[in-house]
Amino acid sequence: MHPQLTLTLEDVMDAEYTGKDITTDVVEITDTACGSDITCVEAYSTGEADYYRFRTHAAATEHESTLDDGFRVNYFVMDFAGKDSSVNDQLFAMQVLAGMWNDYEGDFPAR
């Protein structure tokens, strides 16, 4: 089993971070967000982004490709559409999510 597959969005939302809190106004939206349109297994909305967790990298990549303003790392996708937090806070949120694994070597989208 891929070790990152066991990490949940609940873990991400509950994690303790040093510095500014980048998961503000957390609301679980799994029941309304995940279904036939978005095949996620877990979803949360925060002041910074909507977060989605998928069963496969392919499903996460597919969903991220449909977004105008999104970010994907492993099984997770962040959607920034409609969020009014600062670009810096959103960048920090991406860095924190990507930093949960020591193997992330990608870039962060210029926004």
C-alpha cells in the first residue's frame, strides 16, 4: 500500500502547523461534493481552498485538469475558485499540503 494513501483530509485539517493557520473556516463537504460528478472519497472546504481526496493519482489528476485555479499533490486536489484568502496564504496552504511528504519535488502554480 502506498503510504500516502492512508493520510486523510481530516488529518490535514487537524494537523498542527507552525506559523499562520492555513485551514480556516473548516467545513466537511464530503456528502455534497463527492459523487458522480467528482469521484472523491473525502472533501473539505476552508477559507483558503476546497480540498478533495481521491482513491487514485489518476482520478486526482483528472479532476485537477478540470480546474481553472487548482493544485494537485498525490491523492489530493486543492481548488481555489471562489476563495478570497490571500495568494500568499493559498501558497502556504499548498506548501503545507505538499510538505506532508518528504518526496514532493514539484513546483507551485504562479497565481
